[in-house]
Amino acid sequence: MSSRANRPPMGIATQTSFENKIAYAEFLRQFENGVTTQVDASAPLLFDPKAQINASHPINRATEGTGYFDDIIYPISKAFEGVRRQNYILLSGEYLGSEWVTSTGYFYGHFKQPLFGIPPSHILAFLRFGEFHKMEFGKITETYVYLGLAELIIALGMWPLAQSQGYEGTVPGPATQDGILLQRSDPSVSRTSADLVEGMLKLLTTKDAAWRPYWDERMVWYGPGGLGSYATVDAFDAFQRPFETTFPGWGDGKEEGISGVGADCKAGDGDYAFLHGWKMITGIHVKPFLGIEPTGTRIFMRDCDWWRCANGKIIENWCMLDTLHLVLQLGRDVISEIS
């Protein structure tokens, strides 16, 4: 039996989720003219002064309360001249009594100045992002921002580790172009999506890949930099099973007596579902990974996903992983190597 079999079920979008999502969407509209004083002025209206702000390595922990803008958004705006933000998924939902909002898409612009230690290319560049915000009484109290820095480094031709076997590059939003859900979701549809995705997740790491029937044969997995993206169930299977066995015990670590690993949030919202865990997956490095020989190190993965469901199957999955944080645990500081 998979160690994931007893995972708590996903939540779904609630009335409070909808209200939070509208407030979050209004904040995101401030980005329509780029990153301006409007964004800076609007952030304190949504973020609690004590909000805990976290972001991908090398940021990790940002300044309490103001770090979302000061330590994440502002540096991106300085590095990318003429920066634009494109959101292609915007969802919300409740999990274990907590309400969350999430979005994903790209920042893009003329890469003119260094960004978090990455040298500029002086041409157009794209930076994928994923945001998860816990909301209480209309305010954001906890934030996690995933940044596709590994993808950016690969696009610049500066990646110092081995290449993945998949596609590495800018990935599209939903084929249906309906990922910005600003209406109330039908709870029954949200529950169906949540249960479909959770059913699949519980069967990851099974020897017979029992998760395969949950996916449409035309599925696409838009993976993070260093892992690559794959189309069709067979191509994804050829990536997924070796990845699992590279880190035995891949999962929540409960079978090894580890606690505190798992989802911070996961919920269904209409035909979509999402998940995030800042310590989502753990395992021991026993096979080569990105050219790094086995270290025997137990690693923890910062991981998040958004899924689109259709006709009772999962058809698209956007996954982000803090690849730089993962390989740092294996002794490779990519930022230092390219700076």
C-alpha cells in the first residue's frame, strides 16, 4: 500500500474562498500597468503587517509583512525592464479550516539587471511564478511564492547541472483559457475535481503505477526547470517512476517515522484543483540526479501543483518545484556557480 493512502482529503472552494479570491483578483489588477506605485500602495491593504512571507531559494524567508513586494516583486521589476505579469490560473479553496488563494503565470520583460544572483541576458526573458496565500478575515497572513529560477537559468544556457530528458521552456496556460475563476464554483464540481486528483495522488509511488487511469491519454505535465515537461501518460510515466526511485521513501516520510511533511493547502475549485507544501515530499538520494552522484542525503522538496480536469480525467498539470533548494541540499549551489 502506498504511504499516501491515508492522506487527508482535499477541501473545496467555499463562499469565503470566493470572497477572498475576488479581493486577491482586485489586488492583482494593480499589475496591469506593470509594477508601479499602485502595487506597492495596494499591498499593505491586503497583507497583514505580521504576514509570514516565504519564497524560493535564494530568498527563502522574506521580510515580515512587506516582503512580498520589497523582497520579491520589486527586485523582479528592477531586473525586468518593462515588466509585465500574466496570470493564467487563479483559484481559491479551504483545507483543514484554512482559506487559501493561489495564482500562477509569468513575469516577463527585458532582462536588464541581475536577478537574485542570476546575470542578465539583455533580451526578453520569462520567469514563471506560483503564489499561495493563506487568508484570515480578508487579510493575507502567510505567503509562499515559487519562482522558476531554474527554468530561467536553463533558458539562458547557464545551467551547470545535467539536462532533463523533457522539454525545457516557457509553458502555456490552460488549453481552455478558463483558469481565472472569478465566479462561485459549483461545490459538486469542485468536490469531483478534488476527489479525482486526490485519488491519483494517493496512488503515486505504487509499483504498478496505479495512478495512470486517472489521467487522460493526452495529458500534459508542465514540470519545473531541471525536471522538464512531458506529454502523454506514457512519456510522463517514463519520467515519474525513475524520479520516485531516485529518492526512496518519496512521499511524506511517515513510514520512516518523519512528521511535519505534507500539504499546507489543497482544494478543488470548479474543474481545477491545487496543492502546495513547503515541505511536501521527502526521500533519500540514492541514484544520480541531474548528474549529481548519490549522496545518501535525505532531502525535502518544496512543491506545488495546479490541475485541470475534464470528462472525469486529469488532462493538464502545472507543477513547480524549488529545484535550486533541492540541489542545494545535495551540495550544489547553482546561484554561486553561475554568478
